Amino acid sequence: MIRFLDLQKVTACHAEEYHEAARQVIDSGRYLLGEQVEAFESAYASFIGTRHCIGVGNGLDALTLIFRAYKEMGLLHEGDEVLVPANTFIASVLSITENGLRPVFVEPRLDTLEIDPDRIEELLTPRTRALLLVHLYGRCAYTEKIGDLCRRHQLLLIEDNAQAQGARLVERGEWRVERDLPLSADDGENEYSLSTLHSPLSSKRTGSLGHAAGHSFYPGKNLGAMGDCGAVTTDDDQLAATIRSLGNYGSSKKYVFDYVGRNSRMDEIQAALLQVKLRYIDEDNARRQQIGRRYEQEISNPLIRLPKPMADGENVYHLFPVFTKKRDRLQQYLADEGVETLIHYPIPPHKQACYREWNAQSLPITEQLSREELSLPMSPVLTDEEVGEVIRKVNRFKVTFQSNKVTK
């Protein structure tokens, strides 16, 4: 069986280092709010390219706390609208509705699978305050047009970087604007410049392209922990301090509570393990990119559509999705042939029972992707032989329409 993602094999690559990292934490007697979390936050902020990293309980909390902090700072208010790609995982949407904000679903492009910049402006209203940009499947979703739209319409740009740790925006020359447009809190005392979107963006990593970003370290991610945890990255000092306080029961000083907060903190063992994994993330992503390029170059089945290839570095191939009208048949055929696959995501957020108020919306591109998507095996421990076998089996897939059977 060729596993979709063999976490045991991934862990075995550096098992001794993980055991030693965990042992040091166990022997230290300090399991929360200690040196390991501080060290990881510093290392990950440096890796992403931001001034701040705040460890939190999981990726959903990371996004939820960003929106909550902006509400506490007076930059978002109940009922404000947040643009979000319609084909995202539901956590992106949950973080918006949890804060009493209204998601506005934007269709993706069929070739890139990411939010369609050409559809954003037509959905803007006087209540639009932010854009949640999701780097889905490990593909950098940022474009200069998106940055320019956020600047011109004074929108907060928040990144969902749960699937794209290590991806970069490749060099596209200098991009500057003539002037800053300030974004001000209602009381007029604080101004938040959008200048972070104005500098040349060559080689910047996802997670540093907007005003703030949420990250997930769920075990299956490119940078995965051995449990649930996440982080927020930002250059905004006030935002960072507010998020850190909100995730610590609303407290920045013991027994003093400025906000109605929650408990959302990264623990010491996860931080220690992530420090080990962070040392190898670029190497692991490079292997994913080798595998992804082979899939792109060698899969040639007329029944199967591949997403548009991206420039080197802009895709860290968290997942490798393919699309076919015969998705369920392809999945069963590959299972019979010993290849494990997964579907991401069969029901889009606007069709979920928890969001019945949006079930009647028609988002045809998103709905097509949800019907046709199948994710092939992708991990840094796949061998060349396994990758070749997946490609051969995918290319041999065909459907005999007369008998309605799948054949090899």
C-alpha cells in the first residue's frame, strides 16, 4: 500500500532528536509558558519574516484570535464583512462567524484553485473590512492585484497559512505605491498603515504578506506537531500584544484581566518538537516540490485535470489535488491498486448544515471542485519508485462507458 501520508515514517527520520527534545522538557519540570515556546516563537518569526510570533492552541484559534483582536482594537465591528474564498476548509469561515462577522464567499479560479482576484471588487460593499486570503493546498494565493485592492479599499489582509508553511512569493520586480492609506480606529487615537503591503515583495514567505497570519501545526501539515497547536505571525506590536493576552484568559499580567479571553496556548513539548521540525522544513518542502513537479510533468490522462503549475517556491505541495468527473471511480480504482487517496473537501462551507442560511447560494466553480477533487499521495518520505507507481496507475485509469466499468 502506498500511503497518502505515513506520519510514522516521517517521524522516524528524526526520531532521536524528537525523543531528546521531549526528554529535555519532561526533565525541566516546566510544561507551559516556558523557554521552549519562547525559542520556537523567535525561530518561527525569523523563518516567516515577521517581528512577532504568538503560539496558540491550534490553527482555528489563530485565525479566530486575529479577528477578535481587531475587534478589541476597534478596527472590526459586529456585522462587518470579510471576503473569503468559497472553496476553503471550514475553519477559515468558522473564525469569521465566531466573531460575529459576515463571510462573503468569493469563487476561486478553476486553474489555480485560489481566490479569483477579478471577482473580489464586485463583491465589495460599505461593510467590507477585511480579506482572508487562504493559501490552499500549499499554493501561494497572493497576487499584486489583491494587495492593490486591499490598499485602495483599506482592507485588512489576513492570511490563512495553515497549509503553506515555507511557501514564497517569488520575485516579480519592485512594486510600490505613491502614498499610504491609513486605516484608523474609530476613536482616532491610533492609525494603522497598510505600508506592509507596499514594499517590494520579492522572496517573502507566506505568513508575512499581509497584516497578520494564522498558522496550523496539526500533525499532517508540512510543519506538523505531535498534537494540536498553531501560531499567529504579524509585524503589528499592538495586535501581537492583544492576541497574546486574549489567548491567556484575557490577561497580560497575572490575575489582571483586560479582556474576556480564552485559554489558547502552545505547550512546551510541542514547541520543542516543532523546533526540531523547523530545521528540516525547507528540505522537506524541496522533496515535496520534486514529487509535485513529477506529477505535473508525467501525469497525462485525458480524464484527469491538473491545477496550473506555479513558479518554483510558490507551491510547497501540502496536497496534490487532481480533478475528474469520475472522482469516486478513480479513488476506488486506486484503492484497489494499493494507492491511498483522500478527498479535500467534498462539501463546501456554504452547503454545510451548520450554515443553512447560505445553503441556497450558487457557487458553481466551488461546487464543481468539491465534486471532482482527489488528493494523491504527497509527503517527503515517498520514494521515487512509489511516485512512479502512482503516476503509472493514474495514467492507466480509464472508463469503459458502454459497460460503465472502470478498467486498467
